[in-house]
Amino acid sequence: MTLKYAYFPGCVAQGACRELYQSTAALTQALGIELVELKKASCCGSGTFKEDSQLLEDAVNARNIALAESLQLPLLTHCSTCQGVIGRVNDRLKQAETQNPAYFNQVNGLLKQEGCSPYRGTTEVRHLLWALVGDFGLEALAERVTQRLSGLKCAAFYGCYLLRAQDHLPYDDPHDPQSMENVFRTVGATPVYYRGRTQCCGWPLASYATEQSFQMAGGHIQEAIAAGADCIVTPCPLCHLNLDSRQPEVEAVVGRSLKLPILHLPQLVALALGISPQQLGLDRHVVSTQPVLRKLGLLTPSP
Amino acid sequence: MLVHFNILRQTTETAPHSHTFPLEVEPSSTILDCLNRIKWEQDGTLAFRKNCRNTICGSCSMRINGRSALACKENVGQELARLQSIQAFAPESSESRPGTQTAETDIPTFTIAPMGNMPVIKDLVVDMQPFWDNLDAVDPYVSTEARQVPEREFLQTPEERDRLNQTGNCILCGACYSECNARETNPEFVGPHALAKAWRMVADSRDDRTAERLSQYNDTSGAWGCTRCYYCNSVCPMEVAPMDQIGHIKQAILATHDDQASRAIRHRKVMVDMVKTGGWIDERQFGFKVVGNSLRDIRGLASLVPLGLRMLARGKLPMTFEPSEGTREVRSLIHAVQALESKSPASPPPGPPSEKPTQSDSSTSAESSTPSNLSWAPAMPSEDSVSSSSSPSAAPVTTQVEPSPAFGWTAYAEQINGRFAMIGFVSLLLLELFTRQDFFTWLGWR
């Protein structure tokens, strides 16, 4: 049966990490996963709406979930932060339907008043990682691998919201997750473990506590390098922003050269399916991904 | 059953080393029971804190199998089940891993280590002085100034008292502080335990220092230092949810400050504003508005220039922005939420009663510039409700009075002048970058 999802692209994949949008499209197409993009969806707030008001976060994301519900599809995201925020709203509203119906009705009353579809609590929020591990299945994925990424040492960087924003995770322990590492093994790469893989990248502080933010990112990158990683792979574009786009500034704060390539999860998997690095936007990273491609023998000589 | 306890041992003068103690245990034994038996039966020099054995005193917090927890609360059976579920999902994961859960001999191995973010005194005993100092820094006592009012007792309604239940459950065990990611890089940050207590004070109807407290917590040593890693929420043994309490402090600050108060506040307000404008965040504008403060913060804007040029060079700077097709809907929805919240106190969350206090009538202080008699909705229409008043179903909003253009050395003229100067400056930088020539060479002057 064909897997089909209501696709929530998020802000960053439509902006500074356009290569994530491209690579998710390429990967799902190659795997025969059908995506129906939610063109009417809006930003989840990345955790900041709740700091303004819980009702704001719940109402905006109830609307996002309701868009998927009206298609009778699970909502798919490729961002750890979107997963944590929208997934948590889904969990709390499902709970509120029985335990706090007044609040549930208040949220739906607002949606109705503004002409939005009602939230019914009938669907799930699934990160691309969970869709690969749980819905598509790693064995099925292994059968699609045409180019094993042998010898590539990958360090996972999960993102806080994917692991700890929701009370219950479908596959992982929040303090010792394995999904990413299992995907690495499936595509023939070697996982490397390091302490920072479950920690914060520092992105939430980057706009106003820049040095602390970059110290966080720098600490994790240095640990990954010390563990022998050829690259960090992340299922979160916000982590990607702090670890890749700002890596030159991170280097200045920690006082050493890092140059560790940071890949998006669908880029890594799609490479193993034989999709070209150009199609995955691997040439659009701040830190060059050429060392990874060179190691995999995928570096095409420049014309 | 036999379990290997792999305990990280050290003193202030010796490097940490791992020591394995085999122990026959029952699934119902707590980790503390096991440590006691190791100390009594195998090695009397093993050091750890303990007291009540009943999840009351908070003494026996330590890292158990990779996360901070109370040794008296976790038991062998639960830990074993947890490790088995991790193991089942990662059958090949034992290679190259720090702190493997199951040894090659199939004997379960529990890793026990001291808490993080605090220096170790010996084995599992850490120096908690910074933890207590940081708690003290938020002034964790109901203000005694209120005692000068005539009443001899401070009465609270059951509802007012209920608001303190969740934060009141804190037993100061240190688990949240141990895992706090922000503490690792910001020595000024007081930590989740202190800020949960800080909110408990703000939420207390008897305390009359609300405005001063919010002012005190309104920086990166306080609420804005939290990086929202969720670790504190996930390890707290008493479900205090410190990050949620920090969120309440932020809500109170955001309700009483405009976007010029600080960059952290502007970050939040610009987010809401941009979603109302385009559904998604327009990243081309975001840094300009938040860090550059729409050309008011030249130094901030200049700090973004290297990032902008780098993103441009790598083709990562978005050239276009496509608003969501649902922008109109989401804008009117946000307006409706804001209108609702400006009329009434914040809505109750599902589950436990709201932590948000209603307006307190005990406040007597009128000294501060921030309203001490805090209401849980903005007293003034927020900045966010201003810019998008064209929405068809927008709630009533006020219009912001823009400074009028005038001749001479007026503030408006200065502001416009500054903005044009900055545009010129950035253009020159870009010109030099792309032509690889300095400005004077480009003009042909040399």
C-alpha cells in the first residue's frame, strides 16, 4: 500500500534550507511515498508561541492539524521542532477532549469563528524519521539501497523537540534514542555515538545570546569530531542552521577550525538510493560537503 | 538476578574511573537499596547522598543509565525494562558506545554517575553550592514587605493556593540543574530549579514584588537564558515542569513589554507578527527585524553581514518569499486569540488547573515602571495587533501613530537618515564583495 501524508514543509525548508525541501521531495518520490503539501498551513511558532500564550500555540497548530485531518491523512514534517510543537499540541488537545472539554471547545470555537476546519483529534503527527523507521520500515528501506554508504561515519544530532517535547515517543527512549543510528546502519553507514547527540544545538538563543549559543554548537561539533565522525546528520533544519550556516562563527567562538559537514536526514538516505548530490542540494551548504562525497566516491570532477 | 553496577568514581584529586560491582538483586529493589548494599557489603568507601528513601528529601539524585533521576524512586525492574526496550530497538548498538547497557555476557549493566553541571566532591556526591546560590539569587521567599499591611494573616482562596501546587512540589533534588543545557555554556543562568521557584513567587497572591521580580528575571541570567531543551521537564521526578514555569515568566514579561525592550522579546513579537503577515516566517526579514531592529541597531545589523554574505554566496539566502495560502485565515485566528486574551485572563490549560494567577489584589506597590498589579493579558494592545489591521475578520485594533515627517534635526529625520546611510553602507560592502575591488578602484580613482 502506498504511503501518503499531508506534508507540512515548515518555514526553514522553504527559506534558508531549501535543500531540505528538495531532498525530502527526492527521497519520498524515490520511495514511492506520496506527499500532499499543505499549502494553507502556517508556521508552528517553533516553541515561541507558547511563550506568548498557550492558547495561541494550540489554536494555530490545531488549525494546521485540522488541515491534515480534512485530507484524512497523517501530518508529515521533516523538522524536529515542528514535530515537537505540533505533536505536543495534538497530544494535549486529544487529552483535553476528554479531560478539559471546555478548553477543547474554546479552541474549536475559535477555529469555527474564523472559518477554519474543526480540530477532531483523528490524526497523527509523524516526523520523516518516524515515517522511515515505523511506516516504511528499515527492512524495506534496505531493499531500496543501491549505493551503500560504507565507511561513512555519521554522528546523529536529533534536536530537543523530537525527543522531549512529547510525553511518549513511538520508538525511541528520549535519553538514549536509536532511530537515527538504525537508519545509518540501514544505508550502510557507521553510527558514531557522542554525548551531544541528544542535546540542544543552541539555535533558540542564537539571535540574542549568540556566544552561548555558538559555544553549545561548538561543543557538540568538537565531540562528534573527537568520536571520529565524518559528518553530523540531523532531522532538524533549525539545528542545521546553527551547526552548518553558522559554523564559521562557531569556529571563531571555540577558537579552532571545525569544517564538519552537516547533512539533513533525507540527504543521507537519498544518497544511498543513488540520487545525485546536486539534486539533493549538497552543494548549497555553508560547510562544504565535498569530504563526505569524496569518501563515498561520489565527487564528480568539475568540468 | 545478577546486575553489574558500573559506577563512575572519583575524588577532587583523582580522575574519574569506572568501577563495576556485581550484585544479586530483586526487580523491586530501588537503585538506592542496591547502592546501600554495595556500600555495606562490598566497598564502604563508596560515597553517595541519601536520606528519606521516599522521594521526599531529594538527596539521592544522580545519573542513572544516562539521565538524572532519584535513586530511591527508580527500581531495578523499571531500569531493566527501559534498557531492554532500547536494546530491542538497537540490537547492534553496543559498538563504540559510552556506557553500554548490556555487557557481552548478557548480564545487565547499570551505569551510575554523578550529576552534571556541578563539581564532584567524591564519587556520586557533588558540590551543590552553586545550585543553592542560584536559588537564592531569585529571592525565593514571599516578600516580607507585605507584612506591614494591617491584616495579621495572609489569606488565600483555595484557587489561589492551587496555583502554587505544581511548583510547590519541587524537592530541590538538582536533577533539572544537572541536565540543563543552558547552564553548560552560560554560568550566569540561574537554572530551571531557581526559575520554577521564581514563578512560584510571582504566582503567589501574597507576594507584592511582582513587578520587581519580573524585571529581575527579564534577562539571560533569568528566563531568557533558557534554551528550551526540555531536559528539565523530562527528568524532573516531581513533574514540576520547570521549562513550563519559565514559559509562564516569559508570558508575563511579554505581556508588559513592547518589542523595543530587548532582542529576546523582539524575537517573540516579530515571530507572531510575521506569521500574521505571511503565514510562514520570511527569513530575509527576520534577522533584519530582530537583530537589526529594523535598522535601529546598526551594530546588530552589521553582525549579520558576514552571515548574509555567506548565505548569499552558497545560494542559501532565499530570494523570494511565498506567503502561505492560508495567511488570511491564520491572521484572523491570531487576532481572535489576542482579542480574547486581552478581554479575559488566559484560558485554562488541559489537565491540572492553570498556573496563571488572576489579578492579585494584595499589591500595594506603585513605584515600579512596570505594572505591579499584573494582569495576564496585555493591558495595552500588543505591537502584533497593529500591523495587520486589514484582515477582514480582524478584532478591533488600535492604530499606531507613526512619527510625522518634519524638517530640521528631528528624530524622524535622523532615523531616516540613519537608515539610508546603512543601506548605502551595506550596498558598498556587497559591491566590493562581488566586484572583488574596493570602492575607490571601482570608481576608477586609483
